[in-house]
Amino acid sequence: MGNTRQGGWLGNRLGIAIVLAIAAASAHAEAPDANGWRFAIGPYLWLPNVSGALRFSGSSSTGGGRLDVGTGPDSYLQNLQFLLMLQAEASKGNWTILADAAYLDFSHQQTNVNAVGAGNGAAVGIPRNVETGAGSSLTGGLFGLAAAYTALRVPWGTVEPLGGLRYLNLSANANWSLSATFTGQGATLAREGSLSQTANIVDAIIGVRGRVRLGNSERWYLPYYFDVGTGSSRYTVQASAGAAYAAKWGDVQLTYRYLKYQLGDDDLVQRLTLKGPMLSVAFRF
């Protein structure tokens, strides 16, 4: 309940801050120079459900075997500790440089201890009637940098191919308690224990973004974004779409954002998915 109240308080305060910023920008914004550099900076609020599969390296509490843990799906605000999210753009002519940064910190994830490694490398499942409690926390920084080119600009909208890099730093912790020490098929898991580990994931991405105008409106449009990448990951995919309003001072967007990572058998992050609504306010100058 404490985390829920904290998340609600922070969400309300952020909403108030966005409304005040919109009002101030409406009064003071000036039109950018169409022939020079144009900039945009925007805070955003993303409220994803988080789910995934983690594989921790072995320790004395796991008999040296790796530990497989499943997390979520959980609502982000239920476990929110801290957030910082910001997007920025710099454009000249048809070229745009894009940056996206987010710091996420949430705990008390819904967690299951799925399996522990045996001496022969096999994964031995942990019976549900043995596990009496488990929890996990995830802390991470997400940063993306890309360049986009406006390949198509027509009355109905735009199409902008893009390419760049995405970096994820993720620190994970898992703890568990069992009714008794588990032993079976050459595997051992202590009655109580915890593990912590950090992953650094860097991927090259390619994709497309743009907007589709709604009818003859100069203000309302549908923004879209898609990318796919690989590198540290077997693959990563990100997509978003929604509705937006373009004012003289900037844009307000309400979208649904999806981000997925799929990695190898020897990695801490086996699978990670974040998906949920996102509200952003971009100030242009």
C-alpha cells in the first residue's frame, strides 16, 4: 500500500507540473527559425506493465547452479520508487537527431523462483508447494540515440527512416524463502537467500517514425514509431502509436509504447517486456 500511495502522489504531482508548463509555454513560446536548427525537449510519463525472465549466476546458496526467476506482469506505479524520463530532438533541414533517456527504479515485483541448475547443467524445477515467498527489484537506465531523415513529406503526413543505438543498464535483485532447503536431481537451493547481478545491453537499431494527419486538421495527428535491433540481444523491438495535438509552442502526445528484449541462455536478462500508456509534452524552440 505504501508504494501505491507513493506512485499515485508522484503521478499527480507530475501531472500538475505538465499542466503548469503548458500554460507557461503558451504565453512565452516563439516560432522557431524554419531555415536553421530547430530543437525540442520533452518530459514524459510512461506507465508500463513489466514482465520478464532472469537467470542469475550461481552462488553458495544455489549450490553453484544458476537460478531462474520469473517477474511480473506488474503495474509500474504499484512498485514505483523513482522515475526520470526525457526526450530531445535537434533538427536541420530533413535531418533529425533523437535522444531518449529514462531511469527506472521499482521493487517488490511479483516473483516466482522457477528452477535451479544442477551439477550436470540441467535446470531442476522448484515445486510451488516448497516456495513460501519470493521478491525481486529492478533498477535501470535506458538510453537511445538515433538519426532520422525525412524521406517523405506529403499533405497526409511524414515518413522518416532512422538508425542508431539503444543501451540498457539493468541491476536486478531476487530473494526467496522456502519451507525447507531444496535438494533434488543433483540441485540444491538454500531455504533462504538472495542474489544480485547487473547487465549492460547495447544494440544497434533501425526503424521508421512519422506522423499521419487527421483529415484537414493542422493540429491533430497520429504519431507512429517502430524499430528493431540486435547486438547484445538476440533481438529487441520497440513500437509506439497514439494521438497528438500540435500547438504553436510544441506537441502533446498520448501513445501506447511497447519495448521487448530477448537475450541468450547465458545472460542475466532472458526476456524483458515493458508495455503501457505514455504521455509526453514536447516544447519546441
